[in-house]
Amino acid sequence: MGKPIIVTGAAGILGAAVAAHLATQGLDVVGIDLADSAPDFPGTFVGGVDLTDTQATLAAFAHPALASGIAGLASIAGGFRWETVMDGSPDSWDFLYRINVRTALNAARAAVPLMPTGGAIVHVGAAATAKAAMGMGAYTASKSGVARLTEALAEEHKGQGIRVNAVLPSIVDTPANRAEMGAADAAKWVTPLELAQVVAFLLSDAATAITGASLPVTGRV
């Protein structure tokens, strides 16, 4: 195997799908998550890491499994809240910024020094940033921040051979989304595996000509 790929949010539905798919391709995967454990994780798992904390993130990225550097970072950690502007809490704006933007920022700043000869970073944005719907203000604001982070990092590091891109999913077919929205239209949604395959493509050498892009992955929505 070559250098490993880090997957943040590795204990979640999408993070686990990304890690599993990368492993099926014979890649070495290191998962990082706030959760203490991830049963059956297909690689090295580093748990109990608060990625909103800069020092905790740096400590996790200093794990011995990463001592020889990394090939890439799949920055999957994040979250969602549906709240209207007037009835929701202003704290939700801070919360979603921290778990969506700050986690991606901290992970990227820790990952770049581990890719001295190049590599790839993939963030998770949101297709909904094109136009915020009702209840989506705080969420889409934070995911818009992920898009700008992606573009800025791509410009800053393209001379080092580090590519930075984002995927923009619509609705991901997860148990939580089915419980929240019903399963009637789930066949139109993006499955975790479908999204994982796109993430893996952007991490791969097949995407060496792509950087600074935000790629819609909207299924049939």
C-alpha cells in the first residue's frame, strides 16, 4: 500500500461509506472521529477527537500511522440543523459554522504539511447552497463557507501539487433522513456509496486535472 488517506467523520454513515470504499480499492485508511470507537472500521481508527479544537486536531494528525505522510484527506465531518431564521437560535449559526467549516479548516491545516510532494483534499459542501430554502439559512451559510475554503486552499496550494475539491450532495439516503423526511422519494436520493465513489474519484490520480471545483452530486432529485 502507498501512503494512507485520512477520513474525518469516519464513524458516521457517509464517513464509514467513504472509508469502506477506499479500503475496497486497496488503500490504507485512517479514520478520525469524535466518537470513541467505530466497530469494523477497515483501517486505523483514532477516536475521541474534537476537530473543532485546533490542538486536538493536530495531535490526531500526528498519529504514528501518519508518520510517513498521507496521500489525501476526505474531510467528511459535519452536521445539519433545520431552523428558520426567526424561530431558530442564533447559536445554531455558530454551531454549524464550527462543525462544518472549522472542522474542515482544522483538518486541512493539519493535513497539508503531511503532503509535501502533493495529494488531494475533498470537502463535503451542499447543493442547497445554490439557494437557501426555508429553514436552511444557518446550514447553507456554513456550507457556503466550505466552498470558499475549498477555493482558497486550491489556489494557495496548487503550486505544491495539492488538489482541493468539494462534492455538493443533495439529499443523502441515510436512516436519519428517511426518518425525518419519509422514504417515499428515497430512490431519487444519493446513496452513501454513490457519494463515496465520487469522493474516491476526486482523491485519485484520475482527477489530477481538477482543483478548486465544487461538484454537484444530486442523484435524481
